[in-house]
Amino acid sequence: PEGSRSISQEMADFKKGAGILVKELNVPVIPVYIQGSHFSWPRGRKLPRLCPVKVIFGRMLLPDELGSDYETAVLKIRREISALSLLKEF
């Protein structure tokens, strides 16, 4: 949803594409946080390297829970993913 790989480990602002998909198609979304991807494939590197990666899935969010507009939906999705990022690290 950020549109590119991060230079740092921090999440960047999300583009509104995820919000458009959720609201226009009226589909649920499952927030996912990929922990360790910054080390396995940092920006500027052409190919990934072997490194532990952990994929953390959040609870399914229904379109009704995400507000009435794209921006609100994206903010709520980002908040959920941000909460997943605080879970136990490697």
C-alpha cells in the first residue's frame, strides 16, 4: 500500500489504492505486516538475500468498519498494520 520499498524500517504513508479497492468492490481486507523484509531486500539492492522474514496476519476488516471514503479506509488499514508491527520481534 506504500507504493515502494522503504528506505528505512519505518512504514511510509499509504497510497489510497487499497481504500479504493475495498470501497469500490465492497470486499473485506486482511491487514498483513511483513517483518524483516527490509533486511532481506533493502531498497537499492537488485536481488534479495537470505534473511529471516515473518509474516503477521491481522483480523479481517469488513468494508463497513473502514468508513465511507477512501482516505478513512486507508488510515484504518494503516493503523491495523501498524499495530501488527508492534508484535513480538525476532
